[in-house]
Amino acid sequence: MNIHAFLLFTLLLFTQALLQAQSHIPDFNPKQYICYKSPVSLKIDGKLDEASWAKSAWTDEFIDIQGEHMPKPRFATRAKMLWDDEYLYIAAYMEEPHVWATLTERDAVIFYDNDFEVFIDPDGDTHFYYEFEMNALNTLWDLMLTAPYRDGKQVVLNAWDIRGIKTGVQVEGSLNDPGDLDKGWSVEIAMPWKVLSEKSATGKKPEDGEYWRINFSRVEWQIDITKDGYQKKINPQTGKSYPEDNWVWTPQEYINMHRPETWGFLAFSDKEVGKDTESFTIPEVEYLKWELRKVYFRQRDYFDTHQTYADQVEMLDLDISSTYDIQIDTKPTYFVASLVDPSTSKTWMINESGKVWSVH
């Protein structure tokens, strides 16, 4: 096993360990962002000095991944988005008094440095979603996951690339120089629709009024300045570096970005940025899906206790909306829960891996 494979294997084991006993049903309160059209293609250099960026709105400042009850991040982070016929554009600015990075190999485990991360689930079914990370050296890691880690059924497609991606970094200060104080660093990303749309519901780039699921994360390590430069701060009680901080746009409740059902909503508008504004309301069908996800979370607990799945909702101790009549079909190793959308007569389903889909 080469060093890269070993690091990835270690990452998987570490993540899976974190995901034990995480069937708690989180609140459904994802943030929303309306993405407007840029009238011109953007130069991707990390500077964010184009007129289109000036007219686009920043997200809320990032908070701790576990939620508002945790301490406020030490440094501010915000992001913004635009789109045109070729690309989804993403920008972020991160306050940082000491901008540093070490990793230079494509597809290294970038969060071993301070980094900026993007997670995208085009069709919102929590399967076949994208992860992208970059550091201040403009080193990239992009991969596709067939499912979240929590069920042990995921395949990590590390060889998958966002072909044609453009990225840029701008440092307000000096990179890897501990002798001065920096202001921060910005990133600029252009992701081609021809790649992102591979796992969209239509197989095409979004249209006006459509929405995808997205979230952002910033990994920040505590550091000490030494005569040799920067070093991750060591916890004297363990002899190891302190855990990284994880600051995100939409909180996950756990230190785990791989919960696509809690990511934010990215709504697409054909309106030119700065010309007009729109509002976005989470569609009722997303609340319907959330009722099914409640069943999924409880079924995981039930299986851990009984080594089989419950065949009735009443066995799961759930607060289910009386609007929906949920049916469950079970076998020893799988289940499918379903309900009918009363407004469209479409049947929605979820299975033991958390995948959500619809049939007519």
C-alpha cells in the first residue's frame, strides 16, 4: 500500500469510527442560497475583483460544524456563488493571520492542511455526491462517493476528477512566512456543468427554478510558530496535535460532513446578478422526504437492537406527520419505506442505505 492509499485508508477508518451511534434525527433547518447568472465568464485567479462578484451576496458567516451552541470560529469565513452556461462559480474568503500550506500532490488528503471544501449532491438523494478540497497552494482533491460512510456501503471513487475545473488562490499577506501577520486568503472555483451534471436528476445543467444540495467546510488547525516555521499545536496530555476545527455554512450537528440530507439548498435563477432578486422557499416535497428520513434513522437503531427491520412505523417511536401514511416493506437485510405525495400522487421511497427516490 503506497503512502497515499494508506492515508486514504486511515481517513476512512477515522471517519467510520466517528459515525457510530449517529442515528439521532437532526432538525431539518438547512440554509438556502439563490445563485444568479453572471453575464460574463469570470477570470479564475482568486482575486474576486469582477463586477459580478461584487454584485453577488455572501453567505452567512460559517459556524462550528456542530451548530450555534458551539464556540464561534476564531476567524470569519464566507462564500458566494454564481453560474453561467458553462460553470458553477464558487468563491470564498477566509480570515487567517498565518496562511500556510504544505501539500502539493493532486488528490492528497488536503484537510491535513488548512483547507476549503465543497460538497455537492445534485439530485438530493444522498448518493453519488461530490467532494472537493483545496489548500492555499491551490492543490486539489476531488472525489465522488456512492453513499455516505455511515452505512458501510460506500465506494470512494478517488480517481474521479472534475475535468476542466479552474481554481485560483489569492493570499492577502505572504504564504508560509511566519515572520509576518496576514489578513487571509480567498479561493475562486469554476466547476464545469458537463461534469457536475453527471449525477443530476436530468443529466443536464440546472434550469431556472431548480435546486441542488450543497455545503461548504473550512478545516482550521491550531498552530505554533517555531524556528522552522509552522507546527500543529500539540496537546501535552496526548502528545498528538489537537483536533482540527471544522467551520461550515450549514451545520451538521456532528463532526461529519457526510450527511447530505442536512446540506443547504442551492437554488438557480436565470436573472442576471444585481439586476433583480428572488426568494426561495423550501418545497413541500423536501419535508415529505424528511418524514421518510426519520424512518431511515430509526430503522438503523432498530436493526442494531433486533438484527432486523421494523415492518410498522408504530414500532419506531416516531413523530410522523398525520398527513402521510407510511408503508414499510421489510426483508431480513433491507427495507423500503414509502409514502404518497398527496399533491402529486407520486410515491416516494427510502431504503436501508438512506437513498430517496420517486416512482409514478
